[in-house]
Amino acid sequence: MKASSLAIAALLAVVNAQDPVTTPCPATTMMPVCAITCITSAASAVGCTDVFDIACQCANSAAVQATAAPCVAGSCDGDAAPQVVSAASAICSQCVAS
């Protein structure tokens, strides 16, 4: 689940950066910037076309992660990868109502 949450976290970071009032979840600030574009594209590719639909992104986290992983690996250095996974996990657990 942690790795699967990778894409969702980046999308939330994008949303938070664009409009912190719309997305008041502090966990979004944990996402490394290098992963954001990859995860946004991956989420869209799996059907989560609304960047504000975090529930969709978390519900489809395995597909988003599988799609985003190669891009994230190429865009982020080795030190950022664990941060991406940790941020994604935190965003899905803290920012999406269960």
C-alpha cells in the first residue's frame, strides 16, 4: 500500500501547492517536487482526471503507482524515493476520509 500511495501523494502536493485553502491537508507538503508531474500524469492515465479527487487516486493507488514508478525513478534521486513512498502513505491515510 505504501508504494501504491505514491501517486496520490504527489497529486495532493500539486493541489496543495496550487490552492492550500482547497486542500487543507498538511501531509501534502511532504511530497518531493521531483515526483509531482509523474504522479499527476499517472493518475490521469488510470482515470483520475480531476486533480482534486484524492479519493479516486487513493482507491486506484496500485495502478497509479505502477504507472508512475518508472517516471519517478528517472526524475528523483535515490534519496527522494523513500520520501515519495512515505509521503504517499501519509497523504492517503491523513487526507482521505475512510
